[in-house]
Amino acid sequence: MNTGAAYALTTDLGEKADYDVLHYDARLTANLAAKAIDGRVTVTAKKLSGGERPLVLSAKYKTAIKVSSDNVKLSYQILEDDLVINFHSPLTRGQSFSVDIEYHAAPKRGMRFYPDHMFTVYHTGNWLVSHGNIADKASFDLTLVHDQKLKTIANGRLVSQKSAPTGKMHSHWQQQTPIPLYTFGFALGDFQLHSTAYNNQAINFFYRPRPLSGLNRQKIKDIFADVPDMMRFFEEKSAIALPNKQYSYVLVPGTIAQEAAGFSMVGEKFAHTVLEQPGENWFIAHELAHEWWGNSITCAGFSHFWLNEGLVQFMVAAYQQQLFGEPAYHREIKLALNRVKKAAEKGRNSPLAFFTEIAEQDINHSIVYNKGALVFYLLREKLGEKHFWQALKTYSLTFAGKSVVTDDLKRVFEQVSGTDLSAFFQRWVYGEEIPELSF
Ligand SMILES: [Zn+2]
């Protein structure tokens, strides 16, 4: 057992990419009635390879794109959903540069608009002109231009708010630690705010006024009463303090549960359910757990998506076990097993991870989430409490802020436990067998 051991990343996705996108600096004005945004973004990147391949960014759902640069000569074209930028003189390996892009976007996915609020959902490339490599993390400055009465939530920290001569408010958010692109996000709206604290770190709850949401401060307190306890649990199991020093939940209509870095969007319907059934608090724990596994330790490609979602599903079950006892843990694991069986009955079984890259649309969600959780359960049974949790700590500490592939996890668990897990991974991770449970 060596918690500080240095493991080399096996992923070479970063090496294969031609560009390393370092930073986005965006200013976005949302038009709720038009369900659209006007944007300007400066993308700062570094050339990684010596080739002359263009920089390709997402142009999906965007119009009126104008690209310029202060430090490189370029030309550009829109090819279907891609903005393809060519540089007039070849960039040298290691050269940093920035491009400025103005655009209008009316995304059909990735953003949801309502009369009194709006928020982003996962598909960052649909609202921000940006790259698509999940393993390439970037920092983010976001200035939201909005009506004075609206509140904003975005990644990182609110560093300034200024009222412009136009009467609009400019709220500048800053995310300094690089994060995966799909965790970029923001929400703005006519929200009420309730705040509490855990270890001097703010926990914020943004919710719509009672006539719209049926929620009030007391209900918010009751629904989210366990959040500090969840934070303590995930901090203890990862040996890593809450990565962003604060966390926010944004309550929005319906049944959504979507993490972003530093906050998550959760559905009001789920929230109301917790008031009746406290055991239904899975979404609160799930999105919070992503701060460690997913947002900080991120799968390097979609072949390894279970390292985000399977692990988080398992951690929710482990948290339920601590909060409600053994039967709650077994209930969650059984639920996961039943979902895997159902998927298999419908002819939708598949391995959990792959040796070759798969596309995002080919992710088998019921397997990744549920068989993923089951595999961590099996691993815990096989290695025992001491080795399993020590390995999870080592894995978390080793790869915090990095991107991981399945083999990274395997090697850490093998090293910490002194157990060869090749057969285990071949059978349960790369195979399609469904386990039988004895409880
Ligand atoms: Zn998730």
C-alpha cells in the first residue's frame, strides 16, 4: 500500500490530439424569449504536433459565426456542425495562440429555456464554440450578461458583478482548475437562494419561488439535510477535500439530474419525492459524487465511461449503506442487477469497457451505470473492506484532476491489494456475464 505512488497515465489521447485547448473566455447574453444566446468566446490553445491539421471546433446550432485572431493569420469555414480553422503559416509544436469567435446560438439540445430561467445541460458544444475531446480539460472565464433581477450560477467562483450602462448586469465567473468540457455550464433565473455551510464552504440552493416550485426554505432544508454528511462521506472515501470549495444545487422543473463542475441541476419532482421518501435522495448524492469521480477524475474516452457513472452509482449505494444500513445498500445493488437483466432481456447487453474507442452515442447507459456499480460491488466483495477502500483512496488521490482509462483503475487496485485482477476484469468488465447475487 503506497498512497503516494506515482502511476503513469496509460492514456495517450492527449498525445494524439493536435491541439491542447487551455482556456475559454466567453461572454454570453441569453435571450429567454427567443431561446437563444449571443456569444463571444476567446479560445486559447497550444499546438501539440508538428502537422498542419486544422483546429476543429463545434459549430452545432450556431449561426453568424465570425472568427479572428490577434496573433495568428487564419481562415475558416463551416462544414456541417464543425467550425474548421486553418492557419496561414504552420504553427510550430508548442506554440500558443488564441482565436476570437462571435456567434449566435439557438440550441435544441444542451440548453433549456423557460420564461423565468434557463440552464445548460451537458452538451457544451451546442452553446459554446468549443472542442470535443473529453480528455482535454480547460479552464473557463464566463461573463453572463443578464437582467438585474436574475441570479446566476456557473463554474468556479463569482469574481465580479457590474451594472453596465445598458442597465444589464455583467456577472463574471471564473473556473481556474481545468475541467472537462461537458461539465462547463451555467444557469440564470429568478431564483430564491438558501445557503448553508460545511467546513466553511458554502452550499447553495437556488430554487424558484413557491408558487412556481412548491418549495420554500424549510422544504429545501429538509430535502437537502444530508448534504454535509454526503460531503464528509465522499471526502473520507476519496481522501480529497471538496474540489471547488463550494457547491450549489439549482432546482429546475421536472426530472433532471445533471452535474456540472461545482454545481448541478436537479429536478423539482425528485426534490418533492424526498419529502415523502427520504431514501429517494440518490440524485442529491449522485451529482455531488461527480465532483470527485467524473468532474475531477474523468474518463479519458467513452470506452471508459463506467469510471464516471458506474463508480458514482456504487458510491451512492455505499452512502445509502452508511445512512440507512445494510438493507439499503443491498436494495441499490439489486436494483442495479435488475436493470442489467432487463437490458440483457431486451438484447441490449454489452461489455462495460472496450479496448478501442467508442463514440459517445454508442454508450450503453444501462450497462455503464448499473453493471458499473455491480462491478465495484463485486470488487469490494473480492478484496475486502480494507483493501477496497484503500485502493479507492489511492485511485482518487493519484488521478485527481486527470483523465483515466480502465487500466489505470485496474493497476491501482492490483497494486494496493496485491491481487492480480486480470481474470476479474476480463470476466466482468470486458465480458458480458451477469453476476448472481447471494442476498
Ligand atoms: Zn452521473
